[in-house]
Amino acid sequence: MPLPTRIRFDALPREAVPRSLTASFTDGWSVDVDDKNFIARIVEQWRAQKLLLPDV
């Protein structure tokens, strides 16, 4: 049974912190995809996944 989990990350050292605060996560989402079957393949792969549960 999936349970909610809290994750805590350590602070990065100053030299490891990205220098830009303008990273855009939406750029990749705003590009048109010419492949008409793209969504169908994604849904097919998603539905084909199996939940791996330990034997109890």
C-alpha cells in the first residue's frame, strides 16, 4: 500500500547552487510534437506498468 513520505534535502554548498533563478520548466512543455501517436504511446506505456509489491 503506498504511503505518504516526507523527504528532507540537505542544503547545497554555495558553489553547487545554480547561478540562474530563471530556469524554465515550461519550455519543454510548450513545444508542439508532430508525432500524432505520441500521447497514445505514452498512455500505452503507462498502462503497461506493473506495480511491484513484495511477497508478504
